[in-house]
Amino acid sequence: MSKADELGRRLTVCKSGAIRLFAAALLMLAATSAIFAAGLPLQAAASPAAGNASGWSQGRLIDPLRGGPTSVSCPTASFCAAVDINGGNVLTYDGRSWSKPVSIDLGGDGLTSVSCPTASFCAAVDGIGNALTYRGSEWSKPVRIEAGKELTSVSCPRASFCAAVDDKGHVLTYDGRSWSKPVRIDAGNYLYSISCPTARFCAAVDGIGHVLTYDGNSWSSPDEIDAEKALNSVSCPTARFCAAVDTYGHVLTYDGNSWSSPDSIDASGGWLPSVSCPTASFCAAVDTSDAFTYSPPPTSKTALKLSNARVTYGDEGVEQLSVTVSPEFTGSTPYGSITIKESTTTLCVITLSSTKGSCKLSARKLNAATYSLVATYGGSTDFDASASAKQTLTVVK
């Protein structure tokens, strides 16, 4: 399964001289707010009003009083925090349901971003240069870290390192105690989002389709990956995978070397202001109306090992064929059966036990010759199918 198959046009309104991540026109449609939860790879999304056959659930109302969520962060599938722009509210998710909105930043001109590396630490930033932190029980008071700028995004891979970007192309970092001064990395451009899976890798996106990356020492120059489109949000669970969404309902993915082309996932062209991926198999995004969940089976990797590359005809029983099926992402165990074949001839069927299994060849099953053996995992309700690389076996007389 290709990762390129994985996660609207942004409506913005000027407020206090800064471009906001909220559209007043959308408030005329509904005074509600929403969270999407998604698993990669992503399919084209149906209308937010209902679920669809690709795995998205029906929407769930979570913020009926204020509306306008701007950001969501999920360190695991059982804890998320979302913030909104109208009342400086935070909402949390426990794997089953969302809490009621709680105001933490009344005078901050709206919370623009939240990042939670664990369920016991989060950082949030607002539209007038304030930052707030959460340490498992309560949120701190807002602290001004940059005057006269809108802090648009924050990312924290751990409680001792965060990076935040602003609307003038600056980045600021947090060391667990205090914030640095702003450093310009994208002259004159509005940085919408930043994601740092570690303190040695970050990716940031701007309003004209550029991405910038950080290697622990310095930032790259802006690289255009989505021509003439504002990239609203980027999320990188590792330095080898990122997902970014743009203003036209597209997703772009990064494999550690290069970015994919934009892939449309929202047929309505809906506005996706934020995406968060705690792993490459689970993401959450926010829009202005509904909540959705999506849980595709992760991919697997099958390996075949021969105890001998050469056996004697009639004595094939000395050959032991061993297989291993590994999950692409940690946290669950593949199960089911594996079939080992030579072309169309089935040599044995193995039932996995703790991702592994083995069998011995039957005597005189194969004539004297050289064969290419392949092990195929049939998949399960939790994992996609996969096949091993060919292994060469020679039978001699």
C-alpha cells in the first residue's frame, strides 16, 4: 500500500492586523466545531456530513458554544488536545469522548496552535505572542514570548524542547524553562505550521507552498512543494514521514527524502487548518463542522529464510523454511497464515505464532533443479497482505 494514498480552500479574515486561521463566513454555516481523526494511508474524504465506505465515521459535535478550532495534537490515539480561536478554549479527548471546552486564554486573541508530546505536557500559543504550558493537571497563565507577532504554530517532541513559528517567518525555541528570541528563517513569509518529531529534525510550511527543514543545527532554504497554495499544517511523527495539508483539500507526504505530489482527499475542497500524526498510521485533523475517524490496517513486511540454499533430492526434509512478518509500525502483532510457494506449487502453509513460523520441505516435492521460493502473508483484519523477496533453492541428485 502506497503512502501516497494517505490525509479547503482556506478562508481567512483580518483581525487586529493579523491573518487569522478562522473564517467568519463559516460561522454563518454553523456555530459548531469539529475534529477529524484519521489513519494513513488516506483516501479521498466524503462530505463531512456523513461517514463513507473508506472508513471515516459520521461527525461528532464537540464545541457547540464557541466554534472555530484551530489546532489538535494527539501524542497517542487515547489522548488529544484541541484549542479554539473564539474563547481561548481547550478540549481534551480520552480515546472515547471529548471534554467540554475550558477557557485558558481569555485575552489572547485566540489560541492558534497546541502541541502535546505526552499526555502530561502540552504547549499552546496565541495570536498576540503568548505561550502557555500544561503539565498534567492544569495550564499555566499566558506568557508573552514575542511582541507584535502572531504565533501560528508550536511543536514539542519532548517537554524540554519546543519550536514555534510566527506570521513573519521567525522561529523561537523552548528548552523546558524559557523561550529563545525569534530567528528569521523564511523572510517575509507567513509560516503556518511547524512539526518536530525530535530536537534534531523539524519541518515548517508557509503560505506559498514552501517547506523548510531543520537538522538540529540550521534551517534549510525554503523549498517549493505545492505551487501557489498555502500549506496550512504539517505533522512529522518521525524524520522519515511527514504529512502536510493545503488550502484546497490536498495532502502531501514526505518519506525522508522527498515530498509526494498533492493528493486530493476532500472532494468538497474543505478547509483543513491542522493535521497531527502521532505515528505514520494515525492522524487527526480539524475543520469547522464534524468529527471523523479512520482506521486502515497497517502494512506488513514478510521475510523468508532458508536453512540451506542447496539440498539433495529425497532428503529435502533437512531444509527448514522460516518466516517472519513484521508490522510497519510498532504496537500490534501480525497474525494469520503464510503460504510458501515455488511458482504455483504450494510447499507449505504456516500459522504465525508471535509473528514467526517455520516448516520443512516434503521429500521429493521438487525435482532436481533451481527454484525461487516466495512466502506470502495473506493479511488479517488488522494488517495488509505482503510477500517476501524471492529466495533461491537448488535441489540436486
